[in-house]
Amino acid sequence: MTLRPPPLRRRARSFFGARGFTLVEVLVATTITVVVAGFIVIVVSNVSGFWSRTSGTASAEGQGRFIIEQLTLDLQSALYHDDGKTWLAANVLANTNNTGLWNTTGTTASAIKPNNAGGSLQGIAIGALADARFGVAGTWLRFFTTKRGSNASLATASAPVAVSYQIVRRATSGNEARSTDRRYLLHRSEVTPANTLTAGFDFPATNSPYAPGRNTATVGSAAEVRYPTINSVIAENVVDFGVRLYVRDTSLASGLRQVFPTTNATLAYEAKSPASVPAAAAPFPEVADVVIRVLTDEGARILAGYEASPQRVTAPTGRTAQQAWWDIVLANSRVFTRRIVINSRTL
């Protein structure tokens, strides 16, 4: 008797007669597909988030280093003359009134950068420089330096110019009335050599030739020192900028004596005399510590949502609006510091 193998089980036939899959096979295949798709979504999401954070940090790094390098070039070429005039001035701005250009349209009033009562002058005189907070609008720094040029023509001549550094929260485009994208922009205004010569070498606290009026400010004009045009922006998402100024003093262990700021209430400084002048009331600094705080791209997005009206991001329970603003900034920003030796020259 010949033994035959048992017949193979045939697949179920579909309505059209072709061989199909059983319900169990379909369920197993569907489950596997869902698991694999979910795994892919998680991987892609993680990679996308990592890329976003990395690129945002890289952007902040690039901007911060560029600002520091530009400040180094400018301060190392700073100029002064012992004539009783102000050749370098610095003001920690306790409010946004300096330029009249700050744009708060469409924002929640309590959610913009805190005023001094909110601790924005924390540690400007002492303590770790990276932890200091320099007023609502940072530090307004202006001085005279040497414009670098090829000397091929008058327009490219290497000559003394007035420069100014200042933060303004405004639209990122020239058409500020229509733009809804407002950022904290750091301006570096440079007056042309001809306009600098006309305005003179002096930054007095009042009646300054470098602040004749906001409506007169154009690129390269003297008025741009106080009222910067959008063309003078060198970096965006800069939420704080400050300096500490020193002169050499061999009687101190550090070899340096801090002349500005000397206390958290010292918000203005006008350097009028060379540091070599005995008992100079306002000596020209020989060393400067500079600090820049730049938001990452993700930090700028979160802060914009917090400042918006209506708010897309709100303060956590138990945190005030001012505390929440700094919580966002501290968690999503990069700080850049540098000590710069000012190789000042007499004009």
C-alpha cells in the first residue's frame, strides 16, 4: 500500500477566484506595518528635533562670534584726545525711550522684556559677567574708531568714524508698518568719515550733534548713532548686550580697576581723559569686558509666542510674567563674553 502525503492546505479564494490572505494573516501584517511606521515616525521626529536644535544653536553661535569679533576690531582701534570732550560713552538703558523705535504692536504688555524692577539690572557691576543683565534695552555704546579701508578713494579712506551699538525691538524688514515679525535686533551704526568730521568728536549727554532728531537719521548720518536705521542691523535675536570697563591699576591684585559700572545704579559713563592723567574723573578705558546674549532659533520662536497677543505660550503657574520671560531666555540662549584690550590712540 502506497502512502501519500496529506494534501496541502489551500489558501482561501477571494470573491474573484484568486488566492488571497486569511483574516489572521491580514491582521498580523497590519500590526507589523503599524509598528514599523510608528518606529519610523519616532526616528524621523527625533532626528528633526535634533537637527532643529543643532541648527538653531549653530545660528546663535555664528551670530555671537561675529558680534564679538566686530566689537574687538572696533574697540582695539578706539580713538581719544585729551581735550575734555567725551570720546566714549556707555548707557545701560533702563527703558525703551532712547530711540522711540521699539515696536510693541501686537504684544502682551506684561510679557515683553522686564523693566529694572523685574531684575534686569542683576549683577551688572559685580559677579559673573555671563549672569549679568543690562537693562531693558541693553547697553548703548558709542565711541570713535578707525574705519578700515583701501584708501583707493575718499569713499574708501581709512579715517576716524563714530560707531554705535544698540538693541532695538522692531520689525525685521524695512516696511515696519506691515511686518508682523518683530525681533530684538542689534545695530552697529557707522557714521561716514565726512559726517563724523562735521559733527565733531564729542558725545555729550545733552544737545549731542549725534542725536539731532529721529527723522533726520539716514544710513551713515550722525543721527544714526542714536536712531539706527534697519540697514545697520548686524545680528537678530540679541536680547542683551553689556560692557564692563577698566583701567590699569598696579595697586590692585588684578591689575585692573573697574570704572564702569561701579554699582548697579551706575547707568552712564562718559570717558573724557586718558587713563594716564592722575585722578582722572572719567578715564578712557584700557580694557573692556563685553557680553552678548543671543537666542537660538527655537528660543526666538518660543519667546515670540510668549510675547504675542493673544499669547501662544503662557507663564507657568507660580511664575510672574517677568520671571517667565527670563526663564525662556535663559533656557534658550547662548552667552558670549570676551576681554578686549583697547589699544587706544590719540587722534
